[in-house]
Amino acid sequence: MSAPLLSLRGMTKGYGPVKANQAIDLDVAPNSIHAILGENGAGKSTLMKLIYGVEAPDAGEVFWNGAPVQLHSPGEARRLGIGMVFQHFSLFETLTVVENISLIVPGKKAALATRIRDLGRDFGLEVDPFAEVHALSVGELQRVEIIRCLMTEPRLLILDEPTSVLPPQAVGLLFDTLRRLRDSGVSILFISHKLDEIQAICDRATILRAGRVTGNVDPRNHDAHDLARMMIGRDMPPPLHPAQVTPGEVRLELSGLDHQPDDPFGVALHGISLSLRAGEVLGIAGISGNGQAELSRLISGEARLPRSRRDEIRMLGQGVGHMDPGARRALGFAFVPEERLGRGAVPEMTLSDNSLLTAHRLGMLRHGFIDRGREAEFTAACIRDFDVRTPGPDAEAGSLSGGNLQKFIMGREISLGPKLLFVAQPTWGVDVGAAAAIRQRLIDLRNDGVAVLIISEELEELFEVCDRIQVMHKGRLSASLDARITRAEDVGRLMIGSDGVAA
């Protein structure tokens, strides 16, 4: 056995009373793909930040090629040969893609732009090098992070949920690339909540639970059920998705919607039509950057139409194209955006105050004053019912892990008792146990007569939860597909435009 490329011994990191990592030992072999598994809040992201020099450990040692090292910054980590793609992106929004990459990768912009295009084409990670970052969707931002990391030619590449924004065809291409990197001498730390991916590509897996290592296994020798049980310490019940019943009245309808966004880098929408009834789940599939963000803003009310076009978006029996988000929520609409920090929650505010933002109608305001008791009670119920790992309602939203913040936002919106729920990327960055619970909640809402619209790049999720699926490609929406009789391969072809998209 060759000596490990990276070794951790006794790595410990705490934030006040919370111990994110407790005496963690880890060995990453050369030429290997090593998975880190664990629930949200298990300590995975903290451990990666210690390896990449973003955080300093309270105790423990790091060894690189057998020699002790101290990593005080990401710059030091990159000089050793460690690259990382974060779950929460680290890009300057006012700069272009190529300008962001030039801060780390040397070279003239024209040459860097060519490399960006080549990598995007080779790995299925296409992005415009000269697009401004603030105009990119979440999926496009992750593509930029992956490309930037690959351009540093790392010896150890840390990938946090790298496939969450890719269609099935691109996932296979990325895995081929990662195997080539491994065979050429690059080791990879791979964080994913998709257990089938762990089994397909990883040589070893270290399992974390509550900040401690609970196992080191060869994931190829265990099925997904075994790995999930090791992660969360219990068996997960399968989601209950009873046979489809006759849907009720139409609660959301778009009729030939055309839209040219103000953002010059935005995607124009052409002839968008859909109809969603009470008691059904409609999913919208597609690769990020094909118009999902623009459609989301029109449905949520963040972008609005002239009053004369209000009936192009009908919600709960009314033309709402001209209405603001508050007016739509007053009708019984609830919304979970894909951007957790900034749109879904204010990071510097407590969870209680974030509850107030959308749930204030539930008795939290009395004669113009905030009822702090009711606010805290509502927030505590969200934390309890959705298993949000946090010290309590007074914790700042920005202090939560990505998955736990997603669970809180989902809980807040579902607790409003909506008639129409719109969710973008419901389980992005959420561990397998929490993802199963969220999907079951969505199915329960559907069974209770709620109309549920989901935008997701997780095809498995859409097929598990949805009654019907439509696909977005270059600002156009496909015809409705019955999820029970449609194959994932057919949806994947529509996602990349190989079959065309019927208006």
C-alpha cells in the first residue's frame, strides 16, 4: 500500500457549544476517489474547509505526502495542489466568469476564455466566459466553480455535490473525466447525497455522523440501503405515492407566455404554457440556464407583466401577472426559491425573524406590533417538524448548513398551509434522509389537495414525486409527459434538445 496523499489525525473544530468535527481521522490514497458521506450537519463541509485552509482546527494535524503541514489559507492549499468546489459559491458577482477565474488561474483573458469553453464542451459544463456572474443561475455558478478548479490542475480535488445541476448524459461524461483524473494521479474527495453515484465512482467512503467518523467502507460492497442506514442510523421508509386520482380545479395556468427579461444575459421565454390542478404535482426538468430562473421569477411575482397581460398567468382563479409577491401569497400561494441565502432567507437575521418574512399573516402581527411569542412558537415548530439541526429559533440563518437551511425554508412555506406551492430545487444539497422526508411531505400535500409545482434538475426526484413532467430547453417548454410511462432517457434527450421541444 502506498502512503496516503492526505492524512488527518484528530481533527476537531467547534463553534461555541456545537462540535462540528470531533477527533476525525482520514486517509486519502493517491489515485483514488474517496467519498465523504453524512447527514446535513454531520460535519462534512466543516471538514472540507479545514482541509482547504478556510477554517483553522481547534486540534489535530494535517499530513501531505507524509509531511506535517499547516494550512492557513486557501492560497496555501492551492499551492500544495488542493482545489475545492464549495457548496456555497465563492465568486465575485460584479465580475465576469473569466475575470473570476483569472484571480486564481494565470493567463491572458482570451486564452483563459478558450480554455473555459474547451473544458465546458468536454465536461458538459457550458458557460459563457464573458457573462457577468450576477446574471448566472445557480447551476451555471456551480459549473464555473468546477471549471475554475479543474483549471488549477490540482493533485487533490474536493467536489461538494458536483452533479446536482447536470443531466444524466453530462453526469456520465463528468464521471469519465474524474476517472481519467484519478488514473493520471489526481485524488478526489467526493461529497454527494446520491448514493448510486458514490457506488458508481468511489473507491472508498468515510461516513460521518454528528461530527464523528462512524465507518470506512468500500461503497461498491454495499447497496444504497446499507449506506443510507449507516449515514442516518435508521431505515428510511419508501415514499408513499398512491395512484393518481382525478385532479381538482386549475390553480395555476400559463397561456402562451412570452417574456424578454431586463437582464441582457437572461433567457427569453417563448410560448410557455402549462396547467396545474389541485391534487397533482407537476415537475419542470431542464439543465440550469435554460429559462428556469426567468420562469420562476414570473410565477413568484418577482418579475411582473403589464396589467393588460395579467391573464397570461392565472393563479387560484385570478389573473395575477401584474401582482407583486405579497398579493399572490395572500391568495394562498407559497414559494421556495433555489437561492437559499438572499431570496429564501436573510443570513444576518434569526430564524424567527426569517419566519416573519412570509408567515406574518399567521397571527404574528397585532395592531402593527410583532408578537414575538407567536413568532418563536411558529419557528420552533418548523425546527421540530422538519428536523432542522440548529441551537434554536434565535440562531442566525447564515449559521446553518445549506441542507438545514433548506429544511427550515421548506418547513416555513409548507407550514403556511398553501393551496398552491411552488418549489425550486427542493432537495438541493440535502442529505438522503432529509431528502426523503421532504419528498414525502410534497406527496402528502398533493394527497391533501394542494397543487404543487417543482423545478428540479434531479430526474430521480421528479419521477419519484411528480404526476407529470415538462422539460425546459432554451426558453421553451415541452408538452406534458406522464411520469408513470416516461423514461428518464427520453427526458434527458429533451433536456439537451436532441429531440426538439414541443411548444
